[in-house]
Amino acid sequence: MPRLDQDCAESRQGWRVRGIGFAACFLWLAALPLLACATDAQTIATRGNGKGAAPCMACHGADGGGMAGAGNPRLAGLNAAYLQKQLDDFASGSRVSSMMQATATALGEDERQALAIYYSKQPIALARAKPTGAILTDDSVGAVLAIRGRWSEQVPACVQCHGPGGVGVGEHFPPLAGQSAVYIEAQLKAWQRGTRHNDPLQLMQHLSNALSEQDMHDVAVWFATQPLATQGVVP
């Protein structure tokens, strides 16, 4: 009898071990699609997808921090839904860019979604979180437009939609702080010219039409010199 009891105990222990193993295996299998998604996004970001989509890092940097001089925006840390909408809009032609349209149309819908999630989770390098130039005074033209607006021409303050200091709000109003002045100015001009028209309720088209070229330059420079929030920033 003692031996039988011991055999039964060992058998129960064995089944418990196997049960844990089966559960772990099940969880691993369930996670495979997510792992594959992450791997695919990283591959596309660094090497392209082999179907015509260029590597994202070629224009947006190895860390997704963008290339300020070329006017290529930061992607790291941006809202995933916002990033996916921009890729979808490039693919549909709602947003115009010869490079991005070629890349976006070469990506499948699942690849665009995977890339958006991938970049939204990338940390912001500390060097990119610091202001890129001298902080402008609050009475400068760019600061006034950004913080107070120009109500005589029905231009509200940029921060009313894009958040204090231009940190961004949700999926429709991306961060402007720390983005390249070249990029911000180019987008304002694109809205003014009608080559970009994928903004909510055509808000940006209305606002840009009320701005002079100097206004657009000044407000773009103001936002480019604003420090980013330190949350999620890595040294």
C-alpha cells in the first residue's frame, strides 16, 4: 500500500507538471501572432517588406526620431491610431507624398497597423527631447500664434487642439513640440495649398489659409524649440 500511494502521488505530480507545460505551450502559441507582428514591423522598419516598401529608418532614423534637416518627422512615441491613419491616408491618396505614397501602397493593411503600433512604443531619445534651438520669448509671433492665437482673423491658439506646449492630444492632434520646424512648416503650406486634406473637419486648411508664410515659419520654429515631455524618454 505505501508503494501504491507513492506511485499515485508521483503520477499526480507528473500530471501537474505536464499540465503546467501544456498551459505554457498554449500561451506561447497564442502569443505567436503578436510576436510575428512585432518581428514583421521591426523588419519593415529596418529593411523594408521586400514588396516595394522602403525601410522606414532610411528617412525617419534608426530610433524613429526623424531627420530634422530633411524635414522627416519623428515617429517614435506618437499615437498608434494617428500613425496608422497617416499611413492609410498616404495609401488612399488623402495625404500626398511621392515617397510615402509609394511606401504606404506597398504595405498591407496589417503591416501598416503593425508599424503604427511598433513606432508608438518606441522610446524617445533624450537628445531628441531637448529643444533644438533658443527658446523664443512669449511675445514672439510664433509664441503668440501657438499660445493665444489671432482671434481677429478667427485663428485659435494651436495649443487648444495640440495640448499645452504642443505635447499632442489623442489620435487626431499629434505632438508638435520637438518636431522639425522644416516639417511643420511644410505641412502648414501643404494644407494651405490643398495638397494635404486629411485633418478633422478641415480645421488645418482653414487655419493655414489665415496665415502668411512668415507666420507659418515663426510658429513652426516656436514648436520645434519646445522641449518634449520626459515620460518615455531614454538616455
